[in-house]
Amino acid sequence: MVKKIIFILLYFQAAIFLFSGLAVAENPPQTETQMKQKMRPPVVRSPHFVRSGVAYDADEDVTGLITVQDPKSFFNPRTKQVTWWGEFKPFISWGAPQLAAKWYSPSGQLVASQEFKGMACRLAKTTLAMAPYQPEEGRWQVDIYMDGRVIDRRPFVVFDAVRDARDKQNAAAQGRGPEVSSTDIATESQGEKI
């Protein structure tokens, strides 16, 4: 009886080993950027965290009403700044949090790390000045840390819509067919109304 149990256990271990080897062999090699993104820690939401976004800027008034300045999520390469903003439960009930931001370019490179604190009532924000980075077009990302854990991860896109429209017009004038561009591709919705 004991020999049968050991045989069954060994059989299942061998099957698991074989299937895990096949799964690894079937997955294509990943780019360095994909590997870096997978190595980032998972998002663990804080019970004090309400909502967030990426915009040109954000402010709050004395009543705690948050206003967000356009653009949101999509930026021109000539933008002067990008701001991550987060709304929290009123700080008076639990204290303003110490936060940290890590900003990543489309290639996955860490371009800036910042530490910041919640503001007066419910808003916490940090702003990345884009001028020194001459932002490359593509999907950027900011990770927000509180107490050593990632509480929010926000993507945003940098692209030149004017140039893209001009390229489409030139292609049409030259009789070429329409080309797919970054503005034609649906992107993730933030799912929020501000």
C-alpha cells in the first residue's frame, strides 16, 4: 500500500515536471522591457486610497474638492510636465501619507524617483518636469509607493497627434492607403470621470 502511494506521488511529480518544462519551452523569449515590467512589485491597494489619475496638474480647494487640469493620460511631446494625483480619505482622520513615485519611460528605463507627501485635505500629487527628458513617444508609467508597497500604477501616453494627422493627410494626398497609427489604436480606459 505504501509503495503504491509513493509510486503515485512520484508519477504526479514527474508529470508536473514535464508539463512545466513544456510550458516554459512554448513561451517565446521576452524583451528586456517586458522582463523589467514583470519584475516590478504588484499593486496593493491601501484602504485609505480612493482614486487617482495622470494629468497636466491637479489642485484641491479648502473644502477638499479636487480639480484636474487637462490633458489627462495623453500628452504632446512638448508638454512641460505630467502630474500623478491621488485622492485619499481625509488626512485629518489618519494623517497625510509619505509617498514615493518612480517614473518609467516607454523603454522601461527608470527616469525619475521622487518622494512627496499628502497635501492639505485629501490630495497627494507629484509632478515630473518633462523638459530634461525630451520625452520619447510611447507608453510611460508611474508607480506610487506607500509604506514600501506599490499602491497605484498609472500608464500615460506621449504622442504628437498633430504630426500624426499631418502624416495621414500627406499619405492621402499621395494616394497611399490609410496607415494605422498610435491614435487609431484603442488604449486602456482609466474608467474614471473627474
